Amino acid sequence: MASREVASAKPRAGLTRDRVLRAAIQIADKSGIEWLTMRNLAQKLGVEAMTLYYYVAKKDDIVDGILDLVVSEIEPPSDGGDWMAALRQSAISAHKVLLRHPWACGLMMSPARIRPARLRYMESLLGRLRQAGFSAEMTHHAYHALDSHIIGFTMWEVGYSTGIRALPDSGAQLRQELAPDEYPYLVEHMEQHVKASDRKDNAGGEFEFGLGLILDGLEKFRVTPARREPARATAPRPRLRMPAAKA
């Protein structure tokens, strides 16, 4: 079926692959990735669904394409200077990008969706850690600690924000139902949530707090560039035995 559609697809004046992908991102951002269908995308662009096959092979091609565009928005860590500042800025950039496109978090966790933009981002982060003096083993651990914090925290934040908005008055009813004598620390914790949401300077505060803990912890394991990799132990060469002299 798809092969017939591709064969009969024709270009549309003013339409490009980039425009198709940008429209797809708008649908995913507004309604979720599950609403991204060829029919909905064609309707948004004002064309027949068959026309889209001139620019994309199938829906998977669209999903790969929009994921590439989203990851390309992330600022890679800068070279030189303070490594912690460079990684902090890049991580904050990634967090903000994924908040704008929350559907991308799940896709980034799929090994089947590792696209060129993702590979470039991974390479820049791994390279910056190695340049900072981390061993190959510690770079492995550091990368996964940072990546899981960025993606995991973003997914938690999106899910929590969606859930709290569904509660009446942002959870006020739940707070009223909690008995302070039975849940004193939970009540105190929820009060901190209210105070944090009221502060205008709290944007990204919790994410950056956790990020700071990770970066400070990694500094304890960092090695100097001269000791970046331990020298490999080499087995001693066997000594040649000289034949015994004849009597």
C-alpha cells in the first residue's frame, strides 16, 4: 500500500521536508505523539495524505526526523574552560528543550531511535568528560548519571505537573485532607511545594539542585589529565635459556 502511495505521490509547491517535520512537531507538542498520524499531519498542512509520501517514507521516518530536530536544539557542552560550567549549561539546555517537547523523552530512551543528532550530542558530552580528566570508566558512569537525571527528571516533572493540574486548586483539597498529626512531614513537604511554586525565581530550581549534586559528586572522582588512563601492565618477557655447555 505504501509503495503505491510513494509511486503516485507528487511534490506540492511551497512544501518541503523540513516544513512537514516542523508541522509534525507542532502536533506532537500540542496533542502528544499518539496524535501524529499521516492524516492529521496532512490536514494541518492542507494537503492530501498521499502528498506527504513525496517527503517522508512512512510515519517512522517522520518520528525519526522530528526527534533529530528536537535533539539538535540542545546546546552541546562548550570546549575549554570550566568543565562543570560547560556540562551544567548543556544539561539545563537539554532539560528546557525536553520540557518544550515532552514526547521526545520516551523516544530518546529507545535504542532504536538513536539518530545522528543524538550521536553528536552523546559524543560531545563524552568528549567533554574525557577532556576534563575523567577516565574511560568514570566517563561511562558520569554520562549515565547525567543522562538519567536529564531525561528522568524531565519525565517526572512533566508527569507531576500534569497530575497536579488535574487536582482542584493545584492540590489544595489534598493538603486539607492530610492530618498534620498523622503526616507531619508530608504536610511540611507539600507546603514547600506551594512556596516553591510561588517563587518567581524558582524556574529549574529542583532540576539544577540535583544536577549540582551530581556534578559536585563527579568532581571527587575526577583525575588529572596526566593520570587519565593507568598504564597497561605488560607481562614480562620469558627469558631465553641458553643450552648447557657440553663437557
